[in-house]
Amino acid sequence: MSGPGQLAAPRSAHLEMVGAVLAGEGLRGVARIASRYVGAPVAIVVPRLGVPDPGWKRFEQYVVARSRGADPQPPDGVTAEVPIVSGGQRVGSVLLLGEPTEDPREYLQIAAIAALTEVAVADAREETAQSLRGAFLERVLRGEEQDAQAILRAAQRLGCDLSKGYVALCADPGGPVAGRVIAALRSERADSIAQAIDGRVYALLAGEREPVERLASRLPGGAVAGVSSVYRDAADARRALEEAELVLEVKAAGGEATPEAINDGAYRLLFRALVSHPEEVRDLYERTVAPIVRYDEQYGTQLVATLASYLEHNCNMQATATAIHTHRHTVAYRLDRVRELTGLDPLVTDHRERLSLGLKAYRVLAPRLPR
């Protein structure tokens, strides 16, 4: 039967570990105290908080994999492990390194609980910082921040240098809460300015588009994101955010605009035009493919899909027929209907180019068109 001293030891360990967190000693302090109680080294790794001890770096990828549900082989030297769980999600691990002199299980559990205190402290700091970032992004979106120098200075204070070019990102969190998407952005890009606004996550990130596209593809829970083209003038921050929002809406509209198509220069020009001159994009749509869009909606036909496939297959009737599983004579008939309804002949080069641009305008406008 355990004596009073044995019962008091875990309580004492817990108080010491929490005290270390509140004193600013972080995970290293918690690990040091846990090591003393179990008589063997302890490492505590929470990837989103970084790795405070260089000696723990070799455990980071293992802990990341465990947090994602994988079951990798433990690194050499790990003799026991306790997960750190927050909100039902595994966020890190307490690792025992070597053979303990005392039964380690209870103390490792206590260390995991104390580590959650450090996570909460870090989250509180981040929430304060994010509220400042959010106020900035909301002002930009409302048009209250328009002066280039003022935007540059404000972004710089928040750790993001927009002076050499930047992109905007807009994400629909989907299943996960917005906070997880923001945490994922911040974990890979500490210089990002990100905030949840009206159910979406908006962000500004310095640099080129391609790395941000790759980051967007890795957001948790299958969150869908749109990324703007690169902007060089800080005064265009609002346009960049609105362009990213449009890209997201096109992606969410049914998938006609593939990532490859969205990255096409013509789409990018249309996105920018829709931000600054929406009436011109709407006019282009009305003067080209709007009649066949409305005809399809009224009669359940496939004129838009047939025209799109015809253009994608280099105007080859047979290739188009094969792609849409119909006869080439049906393709020819549908293209005749396109000509009759729009006044533009898909067999004529100039008309074909206008129809192609009209289809792109339709895909950009589709999320905002009345149903």
C-alpha cells in the first residue's frame, strides 16, 4: 500500500511542472522536472510550438507522423511514450529516453497534462497576436487601409514584409475549425498574417505564389483554398484578398476551373478585372456564352460542356465525341446550336477565341450568377 509520501509525489510533480510553465520555462522546464522524478531523460515535443531543445530535433518528424495517425518505428532510445491530446487531436508526445529508476507512467501523464498548459499559454499569446492581425486584415478588406506605406508599416509590425511582393490566400476551413487552418499556416510560415473573417480564413504571405500554392494543398481536413497572383504594390492588398476569394469560389463552384486552368494567365486577368471592373467581365460573359448557359439550364442540354470539350481537344470533332461519349454528328449539331444562339461560330478562329474567353468569364462568374 502506498504511503503518504508516495501519494504526495505525483501532486508535487504536477505543481512543479505547471509552475515551470507559468514561470516561462516552457517544455524544457517540464521535461527537466519529469526527468528528475523518473530517473531518466524525458523529451517533450509539440511540433506546432517548435523544438526548444536541439537534442530533441531528431524526434520531431516521428512525433509529426504520430500526430497524423501513422504508426512509425520509434527512434532509437525511446523506451516509453505518452500522447499529448488537445480537443481530441494528438498534438505531441512525451518521450522517455532510457531506463527509469521509478515507474514512469504516472509522471509521463502528468508531464503531458503540464505540456497542455504550455500549449494553452502559447495559444493565448497567439490569439492576442491574431486579434491584431485580424483587425488589420478586416480594415484592409473594408477599404479602410489603402495607403501603401501605412500597409507596409502595419504588416511589418506583424512580422510580414510585403515590400518585395506578396500573395493573398482565402480558405474555406471545411471540417476543421478555422483555428486549425491558421495554426497550419503559421507553423509553416511564421511571417504570415492570417485571420478568420465571416467563416473563411484570409491571409497575406510575402513571396511568390508557387510555395503558397503548395502550402494551400496541405491545409488540414481537406480545406479548400484560393491563392491570388503576385502583387507588388502594398496598396493592392485588398484586391489581392478579393482575388484569392474569387479563386476559392471558382474552385468551390464545381471544379470546372482546375488548378492548372486557374493558374492560366487569362484567368488571372479575369480575376483582377472582376475585382476592379466587374461590369466588364459580366459584359464579356453576356456577349459570348450567356445564351448557351441559359439554354442548357432551361432545356437540360450540354452545349456549354460540348463547346468546352471541343476547345480543349484542339477543335477535333472525333476527339470531342470520344471525350463526351457521343457521336461526332451530335457534336456538330450542338456546335451549330452554339453558333445560332451566340452569333459566334466555333469553327471560325476569331469567334473561337472569344468563346474561349467567354467560357473563362463564365467560370469566374459562376458562383455569383443567379440560379
